[in-house]
Amino acid sequence: MQPLLIVDDSLVDQRLVSGLLAAGGYEQVHVVSNGREAIDAMRRQRPAMVITDLVMPEMDGLQLVRAVVREFTGVPVVLMTGYGSEDIAVQALRAGAASYVPKRALQQLLLETVSRILAIPTEADNDSRLLARMTGSECEFDLDNDLSLVPPLIGYLRCRMTQVAACDDVMTIRVSVALEEALLNAIFHGNLELGSEIRDLDHDIYQELLEKRRTSAPYRNRRVKVTGRFRRDRAEFVIRDEGPGFDPEKLPDPTELVNLDKTCGRGVLLMRTFMDQIHYNDSGNEVTMTKLLGGVLEPATVH
């Protein structure tokens, strides 16, 4: 496997992130102190992923993201956000970063984020002349709360999207991340009614409650309905859970700088940043996400 590249000018954070990755089984890890060193290292050896701080001398995280997107297409960049870097983080997500992890939540979220993104293949799996002439496609799924079904479902939806329209590696990664966040929200927050605040307070209690609800009524009987519609100019994904829902009007704006360093709302921010339109139904248990294919990424409009 190609190495992971850590970019951070803090020796303390370098050691923390390296240690977390090593504990997670990622043995090939390279460390540099700023964006310019990162670009030099990537020219010598292309990494599987870049994990970068945002505020650094010489070349900051935003400049690094832009350089990676321009010169190393397909290499995902994960941001490490801290207090004072919120504005740069939002710009970097819009510029092409694949995800972010608040520095205060590295121990809880870093390995999970890295493993999920590395599990997303970016190669097109079929370039036959027939599929190149497909102009539209639609599919529907009815799932239980089995988390092991999420990666293959995303892979299938991504494949259907790339069969209908040309999508580069950056787009497929970002759409995959948004889909995963929406599906996990439907299972955890929707069907199982587990709030992020529980996980933030005590991870062990959260896991215990998760396993209990997956096997207890009424939670275990709830389903997730997924529809994918694909056209040459757009992909539309509808994800509906059978939980009680929520009031979309009360959803805090995750793009507000004060909210960026919170783990609660992180998935919504990624969905809004990586999709072009997001619409919730009145009861809040169904979200429709639209990605315009071939367009310029802008923050999603939410209805």
C-alpha cells in the first residue's frame, strides 16, 4: 500500500497522528512540516492520502489542497481543523478536500475517516461502448440497519453514476463521502435515534446503546429506502429512514464558523459542501441530494 502523508508543523500533533495511524495498522506513514515539503514528498512518492493541518508556514492547508487537486488528481486530502482555522477549512472543502476531522476529536474520528475514504475505489470499472451510450438509469434499495451494506451500496451507486456521466476521481470520492454521511445519518440518527452528543460524551456508552437498539423493537424493524436517479447532467439520491424525523428548520448551519469544530453536524456540512442541492421533507426523515455533473462545486442549497 502507498504511504499516508501527514502534514503538520507541530511535533506534538505529528506524533499524535502518527501514533493513531500506527495503532490502526497503517505502518507506512511519512511526516512533513508544511505544504511545500508535502508537494516535494508527493513528487518523490505518490501517497494514498494526505492528512494535513490548515495553519502552517510557507504553504497552508488551503494552498496545499489546491495544489494536490491540480497536480495529484485522485489523492484524497483530509483536513485537521482547530480553533482559528474554520474559515480556511470551509474554503479547503470547497476546493477539493475529501473530509475533515476536528483536532479535538482525532482519537474518535481519525481512523474511521481514513479507513472509509481509502475504501473508496476511484477507477472506472467499465468503459464498454454500450455503457458509454447510456443516457439515464434508476435504482431502488430497501435496507435494514446493517452497516456492512453501506460500502457496497455506495460502490454500486457510484458505478451507476460513472456509467451515465464522466466523473473524475475527486468528484467520485466526494459524492461517496456525502452518500456515506447521509446513509449513516439515516441509520444512526433516524432509525436508531442515536444523537451525536451521546458519542461525544462517552464512546463506550454509545456503542453499547447502538448494539442494543439494533436488536430491539421498534428500532430493529425500521428500514432505509434508497433511490438513485442518474442522467447525463445530474445524479439524484433520495435516502429515507423510518425514524421520527426532525424539524429541518432547526438544523444548525454547519458552515457557520462557530459550528465547524463540533462533531455534531459534521456529516451535514460534508453533504452540503459536496452536493449541489439538498432538500429535506417536512418531517425530516427523507433527504434528496443532487449532484450536477460537470459543474463547478458550490455550497449546496438547502430546502
